[in-house]
Amino acid sequence: MPGKIISIFETREGLGQPLVGINLAIALHLQLQNRVALTDFSFSGGEELQMLLNFKPAKSISDIIPFLPKLDERMIRGYFSVHPAGISVLGGLDYSHKVSITPPHLEKILTLLKQAYPYTLVETARNLDERLVSILDFSDLLLLVVTPNLLSINYALKLLESMKAWHFPLRMVKVIINMAGVKGGLSKEKISSYLDVEVFGEIPNEPEVVVTAINEGDQPLNFAPHSAFSIQIKNIAQKLISEKVFEGIDKSERLESKDGEKAKDEKEIQKEAAIRNLASKNYIEELKEKIQTRLVEELDIENVGKGVVGEEKMAAMRESTKKVIEDMLAKEGDALTREERSLLIEELLDDVLGLGCLEKYLQDPAITEIMVNGPNEIYIEKEGKIFLTDSKFKSNDNLLVVIDRIVSPIGRRVDESSPLVDARLLDGSRVNIIIPPLSLIGPTITIRKFIKKKLQTGDLVGFGSMKPEMSEFLRMCVLLKKSVLISGGTGSGKTTLLNIVSGFIPSTERIITIEDSAELKLQQRHVIRLESRPPSIEGTGQIAIRQLVINALRMRPDRIVVGECRGGEALDMLQAMNTGHEGSLTTVHANTPKDAISRLVTMVIMAGTDLPERAIKEQIVSAIPVIVQLSRMSDGTRKVVQISEITGLRNDGTVEMVDIYRYIQTGIENKKVVGKFVATGIFPTFIDEVKTHGLDIDKKIFSEGELK
């Protein structure tokens, strides 16, 4: 016989819901002498439940989701922790997980709980959205906890009206009056008359029992088993066990209204829900503006967060500001649900200390790029595809505040006299900003997110970007101190590959990295990181990449790693590689290895040199033996499409190259690029150096044919 799912819903923010849920679960366990389950589907993290239980479960519902398809009723019991009072408890859902947990997830969990436990008590959220509807569909009963005042009863009426709109039988709703008998409170008869729903139980107002038990880390049922509170909880449990309460509840009423009239049109229901959501949204927006105004008055809002460098300092500031916001909401936000309160706090913190509506995209690991086109358009890149979001900034001024928050901590500025800038975020993400008059659509921001996880070549193999043989060849090149040029178009993964390949450099060597905006995160210990500097407001003080390359040669480097060659620094890089600093690494924007050579020639000419083109190409041939070509495919994936060796210079000035490896696209299936990586069978000309350097490499990695 399947177990019963009993959902508990509270009309107002408070401890009534978790207090009733916990003590009722314990009472059912004591009377049944069987396991009773308790969990929290309110999307608030279950913090109140844990506090009242004085107990933190080892697992939460969020831990179940990845393994849900494989779970059965026996396995799901393993996720529950047994409380000292004997009930089985599963941790609640964080609001941050709400978007990834769908009604089918909830339905699967509830189905398993029906099979695993005779009774499961579920604490629910206050909004009747599609998730709560799914929970109610699988619930045998809904206990509606109200307090004896008109505000609470008004919220209860709204819930009941929504349930009617969704055609739930109101017979499944049982009202429990919390704090019954409080002075000036509504009577049981009045509440029953207002709601037209059975009052199932009255829990008396006994603050001395409840408060003392909570402060002692206990439950009223255990602390004072003969109190009026405990007696009423036991009576409610006894009613639930009798099974009569579950009789006559027909869920088929979801398909047809109680009086036999035709059910409302789905569009009409959606329209009503939209009106309710709009009213709630307007209230939250008004409250948000009110709290922000108070924050401006109580905090130095214009300067808070400026100059704060380091994630630890920012976390400490965020925590202190959060307490201020919570105190304000305690006075102003009484009508908020727990999830609305949590979301509003995060939004306010993001607006005050972070980058506003961009923060949620910065925290999403699946998003690789964020593009802001003026205040009204925000695009994101996810899995190689670009999507328009529904997020917006309030105004140009609001967007400019966020821009200032990006550039101030790293000592940069952006204004009409200097309307474009490259910058970075605290986590290393690369940022480009351009504002009017150069941008005609308003301030624009492009954020290339930094991957926090330290990627290895094995990750690129797993992504399908290359094969192990290609990785082993690149490792050989680095260890043999062969300079490598990584070429590719915008967003093809050049910096990511540069980070990975630089990981092959021995930890005994002194490495100097040079970048416009520091992105490289080398793991070796002996690394000196240099970053260029834009001119000051007076137009002085600029330090270009080329100056840093020249200076790096005086710093006794074993390797020089330049984030990207864009101009005259290419000449100095070539000269460094040709004068004892081989084994250096850099990137260049180009679509093919041949284009990369042409780009280098052009950049050397930009340095103002009078060298003839042939002499420049001779320097390139001598300095750079290996070019790695990256490409962003039509499906958004990145692949190493060629690894080529420069072998010489012909009499006509053409640079000779041969491919060691290449990627051949064979078609597109299910909108995904299909192809194969192949080895050409050509050995690199420096293969004999492997043995003289004491390295061990399997020559089979160069065998002609497809790489498996």
C-alpha cells in the first residue's frame, strides 16, 4: 500500500510551518512506531527546519537530482538522515537550485517517497507555481497553517482561490490554527466561516513552552509532552492515522469544477496567474527601490566596494551588507515569501556590491561570455550559442555605475575623454568596455568569463577539441623549448589553450607573462606577471605591451609568454626567440596558419622597422617552428584544426609549412559538427632532439591515419 504525502503550507512568514511539520512528524513516528519522512520543498534551503531540529542532515534534495533516474525506494532512503527523535530528514532545496529542478523531478521524488515511507511530510513554498502544483498533484492532503488574524486569513483565501482555478478539490485542504486562543484573535468558527474549509486542529498559544523548548534545542512534543501544544499535535497525528481524513478526496475534480460547470480555459487561468504575478512583481520592485534608498542613506553606496581587491575581502563586505539588508527587510518586507526574500536579498547585494543583473550570469558555469548592448539588451553565450536574455538595466546611469565598479578596483577609468578600456574582474574574467560617443547604442560591455577550473589537455580531449596524440606532441614541443604560436579567430579558445600548454613548462624555469589584461593563470611557482597600462587622464604614463617585452628581456627569463601579439611587440618577440629565449609562447588572431604568418609580418612592419619582407619571414622561420590553429565550428564547439611545422622559406618568399595533425569535417548530424582528427604521417624535423634531451615519446603518435 503506498504511503501518504502530506504537504504543509503556511500563509505568512514565520515558524508555524516548520514547527507544526517537525512535531507532527515526531508524533506520527511515536504512534506508528515506524519511520516517518520530513523534507522541505520551499526552496529556502531548509535553514529554519535545521535550526528548529537542532540537526543538519547529511544530504539534501539537490544531491538526489543527478542520480534520480537510477533511484528506487530503497536507495532514496539512503539519502535521509535519522534525527535523534527517530524521524528521517532530508535537507531542503536552495533557491539557487530552483531553476534546475523541474516538476518531473519533484514528481519522481514524491513517487519514490510514497513507496519508501508510510507518511512523508513536505514543507512547501507559498507561491502556487507549477512546482507547487506538481507537489499538490502528488499530495494526499494539504495542511494549511494559519494564525487567527485577518491578514493570515486573507492569504489563505488567495491560496484557496488559486487552488480552485487549478481545479484542486478543497476537500484535500485541512486548516490548522496556530497560536489559537491568542488574545484578540479570530475564533475557530469565524475562520471556518471565512474559508469554508474544515478546521482540522487548533494549536494553542503557549509561548513559554515553545520558546523554552527551542532555546533548549528540543521540540515542544519532547520537552513538554503533556502541554496543551503537545496534546493537540498528538490529536492531529491520530486523525491522520485513522485514514478517514483521506476519504472522499477525488482528484478528478481537477478536470471539472465542483458544481459541474465547464473548466476554465487554460489561457484564462494563465491570464489570472499573470495578473497575480505582476502584482507581486510590482510590490517587490517598489520594496527594492525603497530598501535601496535607505541603503544610500545609511551606507556610502557610491563608494562601497570600490578599491576592494580580493575575493575574501569582497565576501566579508557582502556578509556585513547582507545583515543590514536583512534588518531592513524585517521591518519592511513582512509580506514576502521566503524565496522572494532570499532572491531580493541577493538582487540587492548584487546591485550594491556586484555587477547588478550580470551577477547571475557570472555565477553560471555554463555561460562563457556576456555581452551588454546598452541598458536594454544583454546577450549570453552558452554551449557556443548566443542567446538574448530578459535581463535589463534600469537606465544608462545604472549601467555606467556597474562599469565604474568594474574598472575602479584595477585603477582604470572610462569616460568621454577615454571611452574604451580593457579590464578584468576579480576572478580573472576579461572585460572590454566602450561607451558613447564611440558606441552609438549606449555603454557596451563584453565579458569573456575566466574558467575557474584549471583545465588540462585531458579536458580538451574530453570536449572533443583534440586527441591525446596531439596533446603529447605539444608537450614534446614545450619540453624541447620549441616556440609555439597559437592562432585562431575571436572566441576560438586561444587563451584557454595557451594556459594549458604553458602548464607543460618545467617548474624549475623562470617564466614572465605579459598581457593587456591579466588572464593567464600559470601554476608554476616562479612566475612574474606583467600587465600593460593605459594612459592617464592627461594622456601620459602609458606602458605598452612592446615596452614590457623589451623590459622582460632584462629580467633573466627562461620563457616569455605573451597573451596576444597585436602590434609592434611581434618584432621584439621574434628577436627574443632568436636570441636565447626559445620556447616562448604567444597567440595571434588569424584564421589559418598562413594567415598567421602574414599577420606577424604586418605587425613587425607596424613596429616601424625598415626590414624587407623576406628578412622578416626569415626571422619568423627561425623563431617559430610550430603553429597551432584553432577554430570555432558552426555548432559552437572549439577544435584544434591544424598543428603545423614551419620548415623553411622558398626562393619566392613563401613560407613552407607541413601539417603534422589536422581536423577534417565530414558533415553535420543533429546540428552537431561531425569529423575526424588525422595524423598526416609526417614526422617533425626536430624528432631526433627527443633522444638527445632524454625524453621518451612513442613515435606511433605520428602514424598516418585517423586518431581514435
